[in-house]
Amino acid sequence: MDKKFWFPSAVFEGRIHFQVQVTVNSGWITEVIHGVEKTVDATSFEGLALPGFIDTHCHGGGGFFFSDHEDKNIESIAKFHLMNGTTTLFASLVTENKENLKSQVGRLGSLLPLSTIVGIHLEGPWLSTKFNGAHDSLLLRAPDLSEVIELFKASNGSLVSVTIAPELDNTIEAISLLRSLGVFVALGHTDADAGQTSSAIEAGATVVTHFYSCMRPISHRVSTLALESLYNEKIFLEFILDGSHIQKNAIQLLLDVAKNRLIAVTDAISAAGMPDCELKLGNVQVTVKNGIARLTGSDLLAGSTLTMKNAYKFLMDNFDVTPVDAAAYFAGNPAKVYNLSDVGSIEVRKKANFVVVNSDNEVESVIYEGMVVSQT
């Protein structure tokens, strides 16, 4: 049975359209028209409709990590982030020993796809010990091709993304293998120089994990991954919009130089949506104070407590960014990079996933597969 939604304005086809009616059948968009008055049979909203947000780097939320043993807790993470605007989600796992990671991947792989969760992202274990961040440095290692294959098989085909440091031994071979398996590769937690970065991009890497964080900084004298990827048109850059990970001028640099290649992510941990606390992220101890997660006894950040709706508001409140640009960062670009063909835009034959934002850049409503799941 058809269902109609009417919005005063909506972002699609690369611009803002007005008086938009979207027809949905069985959770899929069947018609999008604009310049029409709202009708009594349409569910109407007051704000601007954007495609549902896509978070491709998220470790947990609502009190749980994706490494949790309980199926209901995995579903709880998805529901928490859905209420905050994320209608498509990757489940990110941190560095563990081989057997633990294989077990976690296998457990998640047996569940997916589940609700909004469409795949698994491995952030580790193939990372630099010099820029390990909140990963246990004792468990970091160069990629072993047999381990790559084991983890992929354990995932039941649900492994969609892996973060890897390009300077490690066997990395180029690992990237080529991952791409042959249909797994997308991000570069991060790395001390790579520009040459190593270029080689990894040529081998198939398409994303930089949380740009700026856990990599050798931009230097006017030293060759770095940061500088190479900032200007390389073949690679997209994740950015965390929580006001803590990246200071405003550094965000502005990304907007100035890499405007068309940005992907908003949360890098959220279990503490997202929860009170300040102490917790364990993999094998490391984390303290959350004033909503900021740090390694206990250190100033080093350990993920975030961010939601996509708060990231959107932070971006729009602080920078000269249009809703059309934001729709790309929060939906269009990740859908394009990760070949998520049924989401990322408001158009026919896509899932009916929308967020509706008001003039204060707040998410007022979330619609998932044609159902209103959150409304203020």
C-alpha cells in the first residue's frame, strides 16, 4: 500500500527542492515530485528533508559495544543511533588477538544484516604502533594474508571495510586481496609517507580513517599521508565533528581543500548517549568526562560520544556549509564510496530513509524504511 510524505523542502538531485511529496511502498521510494501542495492523505512535516545519515565508523552507543555477546545489545546500539539520525550503520571493531577478533567477526557476521547495520568495519589489528591511539600496541601487527582470508570467511561476507596502515609489511598485497574480496580499505593509525600513501591508493584504498587523528601531522618539510591524501582526488576523508577531535580551523581546511571528498563519521563508543563513566575499549581503559573519551591518565582521545544528529548540528552551526553539501558528507559520499546502492539519496528505487531538520539545524524526525521512528 502506498504511503505519502510531504516536506516543505528536501535535498535531492544536488539541490533544495520545495513542496516535495515522496511516495513510498513497502519501505522503498516509488515517486518523488516537487512543487505540489500537501494533501490530507500525506504525512506532513515542517522541516527540511535530507537522506538518512550513514555512519561507516561506529564502535557502539547506548551503553554497549559491537563486540558484545548479546544479540539484543547489538540491536540496542542500532536503535540508539537510529533515534539520532543514523539509518545505515557499519559495526566497527577494535584491535584484538586473532582468536578474539575472529570470534567477534563471526558473531556479528551471523547476525547481519540486522536493522540498520549492514556490515562490519575492522579498525585494526593492522595498524602502526607509533600511532596506535586507543588500540593495544602489543596486539598490533603487520597483515598476514591468511589472517585476512580467515577473518573475511568468519564474517559470512559481512566484512565491508578495513582500516590499515600502508607502511606495514605486506600491506599492498593485503589491500589488493581485500579489494578482490569486495572489502573496502581505509588508511589510518599510520606513520606513512606520501609515497607509501600513493602506493596504497593505487592498490585500491579509498578512504582515510578519521583524518588528522592518529597519523603523522601535516608538515612543510616531511612527506606525510595527511598532506598526500588531503590533495589526492582519489581518496575520501573521514572527519569527526564533535569539536574535540578537530579544531575549527583544521575543519575549515578540509572544507576548503577537499570539499567534495568528505565523509562524516562518529567513531562513537559505548558511552554515546550515556553519563560520564569508566570503561574498557578492547584491552585499554577509557575515562569519559564531560562527554569526552580519553585513555585513562592521558589526554589521548579514545573514540567519541558523538551522534550523527549532533555532528550535523555542529557542522551547520559553525561553518558556511549548505544542506546540499551536508547531505553529501552524511549520506551521499559514504553511499558512493562503499557502493551502498539502495541508500544515500532521496530518489526512486532507494530506501525511504530520511531525517528532517529544523531551522536550528536540529533533527526533528527520523524516517526509516517508510516508518516514522523518531519525532520531536
